Amino acid sequence: MIAELGLALLWIAAALACLSLVAGVLYIRTGKDDLAALVRPASVAQGVLTAAAFLLLITLFVRSDMSVELVVRNSHSLKPMLFKVAGAWGNHEGSMLLWLTILGLSGALVAIFEKRLRNDTLIATLAAQAALSLGFFAFLIFSSNPFKRLPIAPPDGQGLNPLLQDPGLAFHPPTLYIGYVGISVAFSFAVGALVTREIGPAFARAMRPWVLGSWIFLTLGITAGSYWAYYELGWGGWWFWDPVENVSLIPWLAGAALLHSVSVTATRNALRAWTVMLAVIAFSMSMVGTFIVRSGLLTSVHSFAVDPERGTFLLALMFIYIGGALTLFAFRAGAVAEGKKFALLSREGSLVINNLLLTTILALVLLGTLYPIVAEAMGEKISVGPPYYNKVAGPLALILCLVMVTGPLLSWRKDDGKKLWSRLPVAVFAAALVLFGLILFGGKVGVLPLLGMTVAGLVGVASLAPLWGRNLRRTPLPTWGMVMAHFGVAVALAGMGAESAFIKERLVAAAPGETVTVADFSVKFAGVKPIAGPNYTAIEGTLVATTPSGASFTLHPAARTFPGLMGGPPTETNEAALLTRPGGQLYVVLGQAVTAPDGSIDRYQLRLWWKPLVWWIWLGGALIAIGATLSLLGRAQLLEIWRARRARKSRERFA
């Protein structure tokens, strides 16, 4: 009964999306207010009903209802509760319903709270949002029904992919989806503004919180996903340039350009064409990512390997949405003038260069991602890996960081460069110290890591320059947010450079009692023991790492075995052990047993890395997200509202 109710709610929500779209289009054409009055409540009801359907799907997973095909394929009655719940979105159909839920709730929030736009622009925006929802409702109901029943219920399910049975992966997909959907809302705002020709500060101010919010969640999702892959997959890397990793990075790059551009449009009424086009590009990249992940083109731990028919459906949606938006942009080109003029040497000019660099990096990453897929379709097997991305995107990213240093120090409209040259010497001196220190004392360091750490020093000091000479207590939150986000870039860049330049690795076959040296650590292999988890068995190693100061730490890497369910083979995973120190991380993986000639096991393979400052990468990502959050709060004027209420209460107390 729950499955049937969930499917019925999806049908009703789809009908409401259709109502919002039709009523919105007719209102734009006729101007009849009774049509406009239908759009807001329909948008709210659609969001509520879609969310209710998703909660019903979670209920089916919690109850282990094996009459539902999706539950059978992605859950098991013995799974821990967290992974039962996460199983609801750890698959193609459930994740698409989660996507639709966030999309519907976002439309409901716009309908309830958006007061800054003209009514016709708001209705056009909600109609565009309804059009997006309607396409995905059709995709979900007709080709990816999450509530499909089985004719005969099996005794139990197949279980969730063991690699996904991790708390980090329970929260990683929803975080990314919120980011993707926030971009779709920005796209709807852009379409609505194009339809009514209201492309100016009001439209940008309405769009900006959604762009910032989506970019925050994309930053958190990518950072968390990188850390999960780092500690869960056991290969010791934090970014592999996997195609599915790339398609999460591409919308982030477009979003970074969009959030800078929309801020200029909101405050200076400039870069209007950039803002509209970047909203279309960002949404297009999220659609491209959705297509690649769900079309069956790739085999990846991150992807949903589904049939090509679903990929064709998504491809059609992508062409309809993106093609329609670009056609509308072409017809409305006259209304999308650039607004107020500015000199090249100005903050707006630096942001244009920033946007050009970000979109160039985006295009290069997209090319490296799609080219092997296209080549394979034509019968040629080609692999594009880290060397390509490091050579083409790495130098541009460093140039982008240099532009990021100068932009905040320039004035709006036009600048004579005096303020810039007065504040840059300190940052340049810091970068020179880093550069010469690495050359003299760093040993053999690659060119890209050397430049990366040097630029990190420059950005780290220069990012603080906007605070120099200011009353810090009266500094606006958006300024604090900009400073923290740019400083986070410097921290992450320093971590990437240090890890790449100074990493130490040992691969040994050790017997219990032997000691291995890696970097400054002496690591004693104490032995192994079998353990049993909630739904797995494991061989757990015990290692004692000793620092030069004599401090000792115990590490427990493990090799887990998840039983094969429904007649399938068992699955083995590696659980790395991490020791985090101020200077970096010791990373240990327990490998295969080594068999002696007599058949006994006397050694185990151990892989050990010392990764200097590697945790700075994720610290930098967190700082970037926190900085963007401060900017979002400042733009929402929440702090000013809180201060006003506090002042009013104070006056009332002493009145």
C-alpha cells in the first residue's frame, strides 16, 4: 500500500507541475491575474507531495519491504539502520526522487518567500521550475519508477554496495544534489528574467542566495567525496580525475564564475550577459553530469550503470532545456546589455578575467572527460588521466589565483593601481620567502608543486589585505566571507603542493614483530586478528607508529569481506588507518596475506604513506564553504536583523 501511495503522490505532483507550467505560460501571454494565482499554491503543493513520496520510499527501506524491487536491489534486512536509510538514495531511481524532492521544495521556497521580483518575472521563474520538474517526473515515472513491485517477493535483498556503506556516503549524495538543484533554481531565475526582460539588479539579488547556497553545498559535497575516496578506496589519493569526479567539479567551476558575476550584477548593474549565460552554462554542466553518470557510459564506483534508454531520455531533456534557454537568450539578446561600463583595470575587469579563466578550465576538464567516451564510441580506446589535467588546467588555475589576489584590491569601475601596488609587496615578499625556502631546503621539487606552494603563500597573505586598515568589528560579513574563502583556497593549494612534492611511500611484506620506517616514523607491525562487524568479517591489523620524539600511536587498518547475497560473490574492501599530525597524515593499508612455501601465512603486505599537509586540502575546502556561508548570511542581512532586534530589546529594557 505504501508503494502505491508513493507512486500516486508522484502522479499528483507531476499534474501540479503541469498546472504551474500551463498557468504560468498563459499568464505571461494574457496577463490574467486569476491564472497567476494558481502558480504559487501549485508550486508549494508539488514540493510537499514530492517530499511525502520520498519519505514513503525511505519508509519502505526502513521496513525492508522486499516486495519492492528497488529495496531488494539496494538493501538487506541485516543492514545497519543508517545504511538502510541511505540505500533509499544510493541508487539511480531513489537518487532521482531525492533530486526531484529538492527541486520541488526549492520551487516551494521560491513561491513562498521571494518578494523582490516583479510578479510576472516570479511567475515566469516558477513556470520554468515547473518545466524542469515535469521533465524529471516523466523520466522517473515512465523509465525509473522507484515504487515498482515484484510479482514474487524474495526472502531478502541483495544489499547496498559495500563501498557505499560508509557514513560519509550517507550524506555526500544529498549534499551534491542540493548544490545541483540550487543551480537549477538559478537557471529558472535566468529564464524567467529573459522571458519578461527584467535583467538587472533585482533579478540578480533574487538569484544570488541560490547561487551561493548551491555553491556552498557543491563545495562541501566535493570536499567530502574527495575525503571519502581518500580513506575508503585504499589507493592513497585525494583526486583521481575520474570522469564522475570531473562532472561534479565542472558545475562547481561554473558556479564559482556565476556567483562572482551575479554579485556584480546585483550591486553594480554590470556583467548582465555574463550572469545569464553562466546560469545557463552551470545548469547545462549539471545536466551533462547527470547524463554521464546515469547513461551507462561509465563504470565507476560513483556512477549508476543503467541502460542506455534512460540515457537517451536524459539526453532529450538536456537538449530541450539547454536548447530552449539558448534560443530564448538569442531572441532576448537586446535586453541583455552589459549595463554600466567599466575599465579593464577595475574590480569588474578582474572578474571578467576570472570568469574567462574559470570557463576555460571548465572547457578543458569537460574535453578531457568527454573525449575518451566519444573516442570509445568510435572504436578507439583512449585514456585521459592526471598528466593531461595537470598540464592544461594546473597552470591556468595558478594564473586564476593571481587574478584572485588582485581583484579585491581594485576599485569598482576604474582604478589607477595605487592601492594595489601599495598592498601587494607584503604578499610578494611572503611568496618569495616560500619560493627561495623551497629551492634551498626543499630538495628536488616538481615545477607545478613548487609554483603551487609559492602562489599559496602569495594568496594566503594577499587574501587578508581587504581587512588591513579596517575596523574589524564593523567589517561586513560578505567581506569576511570573501577573505575566508580566498584564504581557504591558499590553504588547499598549499596542501596539494606539499603532498605532491614531499610524499613518502613504502610497500613491504612484513611479518608480525617487524618494524618499517617511513619518513620520520618507525612503524611496528604487531600482527593481525579476525573481527566481526555488523554485516561483515575482517582481518584487522595492529601497527604501532612511533615519532622521533618517542610518542606512540596505534593504528588498525583492516581488510573487510562482505558476504555475497542472493547467490553473489563476496566483496572485499580495504579500510585504511590514518594518523593525523600537524605536519600531515600517516596512511596505512593492510594488503593481501603472503603464503609461505609450506602453505602457512607468515607475512602481510603493508602499504604506508607519509603525506605532508594533506589534511590542509580538506581544511581549505571547509574554509571556502564557511566563507561562502558568511557571505550568504551577510547578503541575507541576518546579522543586521539580529543587531536591530537586540538594540530594540535593549531600548525596551531601559525605557
